[in-house]
Amino acid sequence: MADTIFAVSSGQPPAAIAVIRVSGPQAFAATERLAGRLPKPRRAGLRRLRDAAGETLDSALVLSFPGPATATGEDLVELHCHGGRAVVAAVEGALAAQPGVRHAEPGEFTRRALTHGRIDLAEAEGLADLLEAQTERQRRAAIGAVEGQVSQALRGWMDRTATLSAAIEAMLDFAEEDDVPLDAAALAGIRGEMDGLAQAMLEVVDRPPVDRLHDGIRVVLAGPPNSGKSTLLNLLTEREAAIVSPIAGTTRDRIEASVLRGGIAYVLTDTAGLAEDTDDVIEAIGITRAQEAIDQADILLWLADTPPPREDALWLHSRADVPGREGLPAGRQLAVRRDDGASIAALWHAVAERAASLLPREDAVGFKRHQQDQCRLAAQALLAAPKADALLMAEELRVARQALAGLLGVSATETMLDALFGRFCLGK
């Protein structure tokens, strides 16, 4: 028999109210030992909570929810107590003193919901993202996953692969009977449907993953020493994120600053000045890391007077406020001045336009990167099947179906589940 678990699900005390959830086979019995007779299911009742010695712990609202129609799929009780630390500790202590009742692990309530079929793995991942959401776009994408948008797409593809598998298996099992012929025309029809299904999945793979909303857009500032990189970083972040001085080589390593602007998360990186030759070991390491940052950048802001190393870079005319550097030289997209806020606003506008192409559309189903990888595997399996070999077509359909099933938790491993639910807070 599974343990009965409990935890605060309303945030850590102190607070006005603390909601303690109890879930499992002993949820009702354990709560009755504290509160006496429980209210009718799904109706709140005021009860005095007492420990085993009869000492009053608190007065609380008690609600009971019989399984399996609950958040966890098990019997579930909520105790709405006063939110002081001592009150919560006393009630939790009284619950933990009972046999078969223990404190929940992070994410254990949601994991039980998955185990009992109340949610699938894609919905659980969406819930994890929702708990971590810091921007409106992150919240909307996570809500879509929680409400089953990703799951519906995956289940639709699974249903189509299952239908095609059944058709192939019928041909193989009853090929000698006239009503299920195994002929080239029938196989070609299935082959065409497999191709169409593969293309539908590949379209998802080609879209920006929803992870980009959480990772942030990587914006790298690069160029030679004293090209104004650190000054620009401070102007973009509107704080003193980097040390600025007239001494060349002040920035020796990458400096990162997170910025939330227009609902988009950015990670701005100031890099060491790029010099052709150096005898300074530390400076050489900084230059190597700067090159790595340039290669990994989503958006490169290039502040040198020489052409950028990437064709997609934003080539800036920096320090345009310095005498002799007025105007906008040929090839540069923007001029930036530390004494002109409009130039910084224009730069942010250009960055935001590029960022929009790197993020998932708000009206699109938000697939995560690893979900896209599995969809790619499924699509490749469908496309790999020989056109006229029913046995191999059936095998590739099975591979595709298994890849999609893993995204819904049908064949998920314990290691993967541990990693996912370890992201959750206690009580969720």
C-alpha cells in the first residue's frame, strides 16, 4: 500500500492561511484523528484540530475529496489552517506521528496525478513550467500545455500511427483473404499517409521551442578593446553591470546580465576585447571565451569598425558621441550614443524584432526542445520505411508510436520522472 503524504501547498509560512494537503489511502483516517468527523465531500466544515493527547492545535476549515476524481487520483483532504509557522509545524507533526503518513517529496502530488492518469507527462511538464513562469509569454505557453494543447497534438499523431499500424497488420495477417489485399496500391496509400504524418511532425520541429522563453535570448556584445562594449551593456541594462574605464582590456571575462523587456527575457553578455596577439595568458583566455560567446549568440552586437564575423550580426557604430565619430558609416545598421536615449531605444527595437523570430508564436502549440527531438525521431522513422515492404513499414510505425508515447509518459523512465518532478516545490 502506498504511503499517505502531506505538505503545505499554499506557499511557505508565515501567511494568513496555510493549506495543508493530505493524499493517499489513509488520508481520511489520518485527518479524522485530528479533526473528528469529516464534513460531507467537497463541502467545507470548521473543525478543531487536536493531537493524539487531545491538545488543541488550531481551528481549521476541512474539505475532503474522495478519489479517484481528485487532483492526485487518491483520497484527498485539505486543511485550511492559520498560516503561522508554529501552527503549521504542529499540524504537520501530528500528521507525521501517524503510521503510514509522511511528508511529501517535491512534486510528489503531481507525480501521483500522473501515475493515476489524472494528467499525462506533457501536462505535468507544462505545470512545472507554469510554476517557474516569470513573464506573461512564459505563463501563456505553460497554460497551453497544462490545458492539454501539446497532449492533444501528440495523441492525434499517435491515433493516426495506430490506425496505420492496424491497417498494415491486417494486411500481413490476412493477406491470403480477398477482403484484405496486400497489394501495391494499398501499400502506396498507407505510405502516402505516413509521409503526410511525418511532414506534420517536422513542421513542429522547425518552430522555435518553448524553452527559448525560459532560457532567454542570448545577446552578445563583441568587438576590440575600448570599443564601448561595457558602456553599451550598462546603457542597455540601465544599471552599472560592467566596469567602465578608458584603460584597454578592463573587461577580462564574460559578464552576463539578465534583462526582462517587453515580456521577453534576454541574457546580455559583455565580452573581453578581441585582440589579434597577446602575451597575457589571462587576456588570451578571455578572448577565447569571447569567441565562444560570439559563436553561441542568438543576436550578435558587433562594435568594431571592421566587418562582423557573422552575416546576421547587428553592426553598430559605437561611441557616436565621441568627436570625429559622428554620423553613420556605410555598412552600419545603427549608431549608439551614451548621451542619446533614443539611440538605445532604437537598438532595443532592432533587438526585439530579431528576438521575435527566435521565439514561438503566441498562437502556436508550444513544444519543448526534447519533445521536438522525439517528434523528429518519429518523423524520421516514418520516412525511413521502404515503400513496398509491409513488414518494415509496420516496424517503423511501431518506432514512431513509441517515440510519441514517451512524451505522454506511457514509457517514461524513472530517471526522467525524477528529474522532472525534482523541479516542483513541496506540496505540488
